[in-house]
Amino acid sequence: MQQIQADKQAQLAEIARAIESDGVTPSLKAGATQLVFGVGNPDAELMFVGEAPGKKEDLSGEPFVGAAGKFLNEMLASIGLERPDIYISNIVKYRPKDNRDPTAEEIAEFVPYLNRQIDVIRPKLVVFLGRHALNVYFPDLKISQAHGEPVENNGQMYLPLFHPAAALYNPRLRQTLIEDFSLISAILKTIT
Ligand code: URA
């Protein structure tokens, strides 16, 4: 088990190095403090994919350490999980200036590396946090309709959820996100 984790960690480190050496999104890199690659258990059953690092993430080098991350931690605790149990990353791995949405071109540049990350981790379930992550793999789905329903592509199961930052200050979205989140344990049990 420990050997598998160490092997996966080494493969993930190689992907992080490739992002730097391939010169992905040079203008985002120039405005960012550092690469925010992803953290957590490389052998996790559950992998979360957000949009892009914000200010706190850019400074700390870890995804979801700000207000949205705190809310995510509360939801994880509600299903008996802690951050070290899961793996968490973003599509875009440098902070876009002023927290603007990443462009379609920036997302496209990062997708091959996200694919490689998922291939190494091989989670049972990839949870999309927000519409950007959903639309990377399912461009025709709308988060307002697809949230809370597991979807499959090429043998990989995905669960679209509203983004915790969008739900933070919107009581209706917040309630929906909490309800969708509570389905995760049951969904995991159905995946062999
Ligand atoms: N929002 C995201 O999508 N990712 C982060 O890491 C933080 C906030």
C-alpha cells in the first residue's frame, strides 16, 4: 500500500514538473506566486476537481484553503472524511489575476495534465466542483441540471456538484450542495 502511494506520488511529481517545463499558460504563470498542483492521498477513492486557485491558494500552494475550502471541509466531515482521505486539485493550476474565470484556452492547455493526474490516482469517483470542471468532460451538461447525478465517461464515474464558493452565500444553492454531497458515500458503494 505504502509502495503504491509512493509510486503514485512520484508520478504526480513528474506531472507537476512537466507543467513547468512544458511552459503551460506562461502569462498565468507570470502573474502567479506558484503552481498549485494538487494535494491529498494519491491513492484516494475520491478526487475533487475545482476551477483554479484563488489568492490564498496561490500563496499557500494548496487548493481550497480559503473560505470555499473551509466549507468543503465541513461537508467532508459530514460524511466522515478529512482532507488527507481525498485528493484535491483544480483544472487550472495557476491563479488567474483578480480571480477572473479561466479562459477556454487556458483550460484546454491544462486538460492533458488533469487527465494524467486522474490516470495516476485512478479514483472511484471524480467530483467536479462547479461548471468549469464539469464542462471539461461533459461540455453539453448544465450544472443546474446535472448536479447530484453521477455520470460515466470511458469507464470513469464523475459527480457534478455546485461550486462551494457559489453556494457559500446563496442559501438555496448551499442547501442543494449539502444534499448532493450527502449522496457521495452511497454513490461510492455502487462503484466496483
Ligand atoms: N476555488 C477553486 O475552484 N479552487 C480553489 O483551489 C479555491 C477556490
